[in-house]
Amino acid sequence: MAISGLQIGGFLLGLIGVAAVIAATAMNNWSTQDRQGDVVTAVYTYKGLWQDCEVSTSGFTECRPLYGLLGYSGQFQAVRAMMIVGVILGLIGSVISLFSLKCFKMGNTEDSTKAKMTLTAGIMFVISGICGITGASIYANQIVASFMMTTYNPNYGGMNQMQMEGMGMGGMSMAN
């Protein structure tokens, strides 16, 4: 009975990790405009992997989807790819993990087969979490690099970006 309890606990932790990767991938709050030093800011800007959004002071939100592949940096595309791979591996690992539970009977499945399935699901959960944390780290590196550029080069006209919830969720996905 203790083995089944541990398996169910591991399965639930894996599901929580996969949910964190999915939530981080879907969030629009990966970075936000740094408003420090602005006297009046009429538009608040935040960005995600799939949309750029602007919120006016009246509360109206307008989001523009990020279509296409050619207009974005390689690092940004790598972040998107890592998060998608993390989601896919996590979902496949969840299905395999569900069928490998000892309390789940499926035909004449032997214990050695279920043990191999459990190991495979665990490896997929770990790789999914690594993909999530790697994607969040690459994106954070982009923000730090752009912030350093604006801090040390006063002639740079880009806006400062700050880290937001999307990267925090990406980091939490390592709980896988």
C-alpha cells in the first residue's frame, strides 16, 4: 500500500509541475515596462511569448498576437521552443504515469513493465521541468541584457523591461 501511496504522490507532483509549465507558457506577463522615472505613464506595456499587451489608464487592454517566426530573435524562438517541448513532454509523461500506477489495472501488465513505464514518466517529468526552467532563464537573460544596455548606454532608446510572473511560473515548473 505504501508503494501505491508514493506513486500517487509522485503522480500528483508531476501533474502540478506540468500545470506550472502550461501556465507559464500561456501567460502574457513574462516582462513588463519599467515605469521608474516616468512622471506620467498613460500606457502600461507587458509582453508574453505569444502576445504583446498594452493597458491604458482607463483600464482598456489591447493585445496583439505575435505571429510569424522571422521577426523575432533566435533566443526568443528558443524560449518558445523550450516551453512547447516542456508542455508536450509533461503531458506525455502524465499519460504514461497514469497508466503505470499500481492501482490502475490494464489487462495483464506485468510489474516490470509498469516499473519501466514509471521510470520513463519520471524522466519525462524531469526533462519537462528542465525545459521550463531553461526557457525562463533564457528569457530572464534577455531582459537583463537589455536592462544593462539601457543602464550603461544613455543614448539607447529602448524601454527597460522587468521580470514578471511568467518567468516565476517557469521557475516553479522545475518542481517537476
